[in-house]
Amino acid sequence: MSDLLARHRAVMPSWLSLYYETPIEIVSGKGNRVVDAEGKTYLDFFAGIVTNTLGYDVAEVREAVEAQLARGVVHTSTLYLLRGQVELAEKIARLSAIPDAKVFFTNSGTEANETALLLATCARGTDQVLAMRNSYHGRSYGTIAVTGNRGWKNSSLSPLNVHYLHGTDRDRPAFAALSDAAYVEACVADLRDVLATATAPDVACLIAEPVQGVGGFATAPDGLLAAYKEVLDEHGILFVADEVQTGWGRTGSNFWGIENHGVAPDAMTFAKGLGNGFAIGGVVARGDLMDGLTANGVATFGGNPVSTAAANATLDYLLDHDLQANAARQGALVLERLAPLAELSSVGAVRGRGLMFAVDMVDPGSGAPSPTLAAAVLERTRRLGLLVGKGGLHGHTLRMAPPLTLSAEEAAEGAAILVEAITGVDSAAG
């Protein structure tokens, strides 16, 4: 393992971070468990960064991919008709509830968000975009520009003119004492003020995650984005929901995260969980918005035959097995087990929705965010046989998003390990 780590560091960029003091190599998986190169088995509560929706070695997905490979066609490009792509687009358009929806496929969430920003700025004839503080939308030039998390911004240079809104910063002194209703009112007043003072008359869109993924699964109060959209509609500003981490029923309460706000967006972006590990992303938008680009367009690899075979099988499986309902059941079980952790001096908050849940680690004395304690919990969960993620504005949040196929027994097992690891770190922190 040390040899592979040395080789990695020699040829991979220094900013390509690895988890754990001694990084692991995952070599196999079955169900919701994976095995590393040393033979240790882990229950996976992070799913390849919210990507392995169904877990590992799922027969239906494997067989769909193998059938496509057996035909000998891995790639043709969008210059030719692709049956699997059309079938997948029909399903997503129907599920989106967007009127006259059309779908464009990409390779990733980053590329999907780039496409959505292109659609909006072209439709509105402006480079002005609204985004949320603490957000993350990708690692490309344009998506970094609308990312409201300094830890992920490499450059101040931008192709867009971006203004950031409030939404998940209830813990800030200005808002800490407010009720949900008062906080929404304050946020909407700030939006109106931004439009009145900081922007020129034409703004292209607001892009927002219903649950901020890299931001530590931070969530705005239900209804805030609907209140924002009322203001946006007054100005003709488009709304883009970034569903890269929240789509496909993961929040439990709805199929799309934005539905928790009662909003019908003009466009939604998606990726990650759709292909159960195969690279696929895309945009679903109103037909007139999607058709609004005037120059030629093509996606060399977007929606290729193999990825769409995997995605069709994944989407059919999660709908046939009602995994949205399972996310609601198992997420409630996990959160019930984790809730008492909020009483610990090193835990700032426990939150979640469906199979997206998080724990903030803080300094026991000052209450300040503690990335050090979060890293300590990460190490303990690994030793105890559980894989979890990390995020948040300060890198102090443990974030978990298990496969939607998680069983009640696995939910209880993972929750117990989390409780043991966090309690142990809290005791050591004194």
C-alpha cells in the first residue's frame, strides 16, 4: 500500500486529496459493503460521494452493461440516434414535472451545471448569476465561479458576474435568534436588496442546491427557495436546481430535493447516483430553454450507450423497489440513533433528510468548528469498519449518504459505529 501511495503522490496532483492517515485502496464490493487491498471489509456510508445509489455488484445493472458490451458498441456519439439515451431522457423528462421538458446528457455534475449556466445566460443575454453562500457546483472555471465555499475556489477570475445569497447560515450572529419564518423573510429582503443595489437590471438565473452537498448537507428552511422564486419571477430570472446530490429520491420525502420547497424550477441538473458508478450527468429543462442555444452542440461521450444502459437499469431498479420510501425509513432510523449526540460538547449539530445526514464537530471549549475532531472521527470509523465522508465550510462536518438499498440492520449497524466513534473522540477531547 505504501508503494501505491508513493506512486500516487509522484504522478497525481498534490491537491487531489485522499482520506485517512493511511489511505486505503478499495478492490471489491458487494451489496453495501466494500473490501480494501488488505482484506478489511467496510460498511459504506458514503457511496463513492453519493454516487453508488444501489450499492455494489447489482445484477440488474451489471447485466444491462454486459448486454450492451456484448453488442460491440461502446461509443458512437450523439451524431447518431442512441436508443438507450432517448429512453432514459423520456423517463427523466416525465419524472421532472417540468413542462415540455427536454434532456441533455453530460459526463458529470460539473459539466451539467456548466450547461445549465450556458442555457440561462444565453436565454437572458447576461452574465449575471445569483448563487448561494456555502454552495458547491463543480471544479471547472464556470462552476467554481458560482461556488460559495472558499475552500473550493482556486481563482477569483470568472466568466460570470456572481452575487451570493443567504440560505443555510442560520448560525451566523445576524440570524441565530430568528425563527424559520423570520429567517426566510430576512433572506428574501436581502435578495430584493441585492437586485436593487448590486446587479444591473438583467440577471440570468439563481442556481441552488436543495441540500448543500460539499457544504455539509446544510439545508435552507423549507419554502425559502419558493419564496426566492416568487421574487425571481417578478424579474424574469430563471431558477436552476442543482440536484447532483439530492436527486433520485435520496431525501426520502420527495424524488427531487427541490420539491421540499414546493418549487418547479426552469431547469434541474443531475449526475452522480443516476449511473450507480458509471459516469453520466445532464440537464432537464423547459423545452424552449433547452432549444434556445443557436450554435451547434454535441456531446462526444455524454449519454453514451454503456452509461445509459447502466442509468436505465439503475433508475428502473430504484423506482421498482421504491427506494425513495426506503430512504425515508432508514434515514429516520439513523437520525433517531444519532440525535443524542447533539448533547456532547464536541458536537455542534446533527441534521439530515432521508439518507443524507451530517454531524458537525466543534471545539468543546469555544464551540468553533473543528476539522481536527472531524478527521479524528473519520479515522475511528474506518478502524471500526465504516466509511463516511467529510465536508462543511470549515471541513468540520461528517457527512453520510449510504446507498438507497440500505437495510434496517445496516442502518442500525452504521449508526452504532458512528455513535461509538464520535463518543470516543468527544471523551478524548475532554
